[in-house]
Amino acid sequence: MGIRKTSTADTAFLTLDKAALYLGIAPNTLYVWRHRRQGPPSFRMGGRVMYRISALDEWVNEQERADSRSNSAVSPLHRRPERRAR
């Protein structure tokens, strides 16, 4: 069962478990990232950890742009070799 993106208020936010499913990662990974203040932005709403779907999508896009395999502008293979300091 996948999670579809819609614009209704009922599905604008995901719980930690549903956000993990949406990202295709283990809920524990998302929990650890939250604890370490890494990963996508989250917040508490009514005592539950929630993720905004638009924030998850933006976070994934940022990860893709920062990855040298997806973005040749940041690939070390496209830079001139650096000289070692003496």
C-alpha cells in the first residue's frame, strides 16, 4: 500500500511510521535521524511526531542535489587534482 500525494489537509502530514514508508526507509532510521537532529524536518502535533509531505519531498530533492552521483557539479571526478600541502 503506497502513500499518494494529495492537497487535502487530512493527508498533508504523515506520522513517523507513514513518513518512513513514504521515504522507503525503516521507521527506526527516521527515529534515529530525528534524535540526532538529522534527516527531514519534523514537529510534534498533538503529542505525535509529524512530517509535512512537502517538507519530505524538498528534503529528498536536497539530498539528490547534494549527491555527487546525481549532480555532476559536485562530483569530485570533475575537479582538478589538488596538490598536497608540504
